Amino acid sequence: MLGKYVWKSYEEVYRIAQHLAKGMALQKIGNTLQYEGNELRIIGIYSKTREEWCITDIACWMNSITSVPLYDTLGEESISWIFDQTEMSTVFMSASSIEKIGNMVKKGLVKTLKNIVSFEEPDIKSIDLAKELGINIIPFSKLIEQGKEAKVELKPCKPEDLITICYTSGTTAKCKGVEINHQAFRDDAFSNINSGVFTKHFPGMVYISFLPLAHVFERVMHYCSIIGSFSLGYYSGDVLKIRDDIAELKPDMFVGVPRIYFRFYDVIMAGIDKTTGFKKTLVKRAIDVKTAQFKSSYTWKHWLYDTFVLSKIRNVLGGRVFLFVSSAAPLDANMIMMFQILFSVDFVQGYGQTETAGAISLSHPSDLDRASLGPPLICNQIKLQDVPEMNYKSTDMISGENIPRGEILVRGSNIFKKYFKDPAKTKETIDIDGWAHTGDIGMISKEGCIRIIDRKKNIFKLQQGEYVAPEKIENVLANCKWVSQIFVYGDSFQTYIIAIVVPKKEIVLEWAKAKGK
């Protein structure tokens, strides 16, 4: 535990970001790149999610600087590719990452790095390594101090300015740089706020940030926080201690990806399984009664059971959570229902990609369809395109009703303009009418909401001519209590498929112990 949270007002954060922006302007931080007839000033941000990451991002808006976020988990090939493509000379980073980047410079994998802006004081080893390589280390705090006295004029970004190049986490070293302008982020954030999901709870809502800010989902949630005046608390940086952070912050809203919710679900259900006697009977009774109530009247609150039986489970996430938000991949409807029963909360799902600057649709708490990803946001349009080779068409009939199915196409002000220095991929993704092809297969319900049902490119044919959609199989097997992660694979030269499974360590160890292994 790092202790109590220390708060800054939005006015304080604005002032710090302004000083940082002026310090950056004074020191001419960032490389200037000639790109398609324009000048881009570029800096990188290579760090876990933290306060300084956000402040650096805001300072970039204030001075028309294009930021390039790098996941702190990226491999050397991807980092090398991003540096080569953007010609980055300055990176803002945690002091703990200096040695890793320095060693890459030593190996010749990073050739353009000249300046490191360190969020903390680096150790002697990192300082010596930087000196040896001719890299200048600038303290983050020093730039802010210099900016307080700097007489420089800032040039805030315009809506059409390229505010970031977000690299997708591709399966090869050649990840794609997605160009996103300021308007795309702004419109996506405003559309999320105006969806009605958050309205009744802000201003003043407390939100914990722990997902990577290099991902557009977390980044757009930051912009939603600014627009909606949420109180934003950062985790300590150690995922293993996230429960301690939550207990201290007591957030009102929790935003995660399916993998996080699977972890919470496993921990909670394992805890319930370990209870014994009358206590276990009472918890199971509470779940059964609330499940029946949920299915009959779609209400998940029960005063008696919520107050006296399930309150300890609710306290696992601080005791105040009223809203769960999930994105990145659809969650199982039964799991969503169980979260609502155990925590008595609203639960919504969003759908989007890096190329859409965040969400393109968001479900509503009142939606009776738990698998729904909601209607389109007000900043974009969605349509489906037939995929005849997979038997998905706009004319598809399900239970006597026309339920259109096909590849999801989207266009609007939140959609990316192009891939950085990659016109071929851009042409492949955005058609002549401006529709971005997501590669996801969806269906539109009679209420006008989106569901993801398949992936266009993620199918293969086995030797006997049978088509296989591995994600569908993975989604089923991932619900097994023994499975932590699973990967299904096959090719056209074989008659069968295989699965690589990472088992859940704690469950396997319990089983082994019971068997005397």
C-alpha cells in the first residue's frame, strides 16, 4: 500500500500541463517530421498508466504535438519498428524503463533517440548508460519548472490536427500506426457522455484508472472524465495490488476488459465455493432468489440479501461501485448477469477499435439483451455488408424475423483518417465512400443494437473442407473453470484442430492437493 490518495483539482492539473507545454516549447522537445506536406512534431510516451502520462498528453494538445504511445509490455521488434517509422528523438518514460531502451540503443535497434524525459529520478546505472550512449536525460519536474517562467506562446491543436499515432498490437513486428485527430477523440468522448449511461452519476463520480493509456479505450475514458468532471484515481502500478488500490479509493465506476472481469469472477466464485455450512447455504440462496428475480422482472436489487448476505462481496471492489463498463471483446451474458446479481450494479458493454478512437456503440443499463453492444453513438453510422462465403447476409431470417448479419462497417467524425505511412493498408480498410471495414461480423437486433457474432478473417478450412471459426470455440472453452487462457489453431493440411491451454494455477493446485499429488 502506498497510503492515502492525494488529489489535484482540474485547475491544478491544467496549470501543471500548461507549464509542461511551455517547458517543452522552450526546450524544443520532439523531432519535426515532414509528412505529406505538413510538419509533425512528435514525442513518445513509454510508461504504465500514471498521472504524468495524462499530464504529458494534455501538454501535447496545448502545443500541437503528436504523441506516440508505446505499451510498456511491447517487445523489442515492435519498439524498433515504431522508432524507425516515426523517427522519434524524445520519449517521456518511467525511470525504470531507461535501462531497457538504453540496451536497445546499444544493440542498434533504436537509432533516433536523443532525449529521455524521466518521470522520476533515474538510478546511477541508468544515468551512466545514458551518458555512454550520448542520450540526454531531462527530469520531468525540470521541464515544468522551466515552463513556469517561460515567455513562449503555445499553439493549441485544432480539431483536424493529428494528435496521436496509436500503434495496434499486431501479431507481427510490423504493427500499424493509426492516425487519430483531435476531433475524433473529442467527438467520441462527448458521444459516450451523451449516451445516457453516465449522466445520472456525474459530476463527482470516482473512477479508477489502471488499463494501459496506450490503448484508446482507456484514453477516451480519460477524456470522458474531463468532460464529465469525474474524480480520477490511478492505481499504484502493480496489478497484483489492484485490490488494495480499489479498497483505498472506493471507486463508483469500474472500467475493464473481459480478462479482468474473468479474474474477478474466478476469485469471487472460488471464495464462495470455500465457504461452508449455513453461510454457504445463505449465499447460494441469495444468488438463486436474485437470479429468479432478475429473469422475471429484470431487477437485480434485493434489500435483504444485498445488505446482510452479499455486502462482503460488494466490498471487494470498495463497496461503492454502481457501474461496470467492459470493452475490447464481448462478455458472456450469464457472467454479466452474475456480476449484476452479486454487486447490484449497472453493467454496460462498448464496442470499438483503435481505428474508431474508442467506442462506436455502447449498451444501456436498461437493455434487456445482456449480449447487446448497444446502438451506434451519435458521432458515427454503422451498417452491415454481406459476407456470402460465411453465409452472413442482410436478408437473414432468425425465428421468422429478419435479423441482418454481415461485416460491420462504420463511418463518422470519430473514425481514423489513415494508417501512418501505409497507403496500401489504408485503402484496404477504408473504402471509397469513407466506410471503415472492421473485420468483425455483427448482427443488428430489432431494437437497432449491435451484437458481435464472428470475425471475418479468423476462419480457416480443414483438409476435409470444413470451415472452423476458432474464436467461437475459444469463447466456449474459456468458460471452463480449469482454463485461464486458451488458443485454438488449425490449418488446411490437417483434418483436426488443436488447443493450447494455460490452466488456472490455483484450481489445478487445489485439485492436485485433494488427489495427494
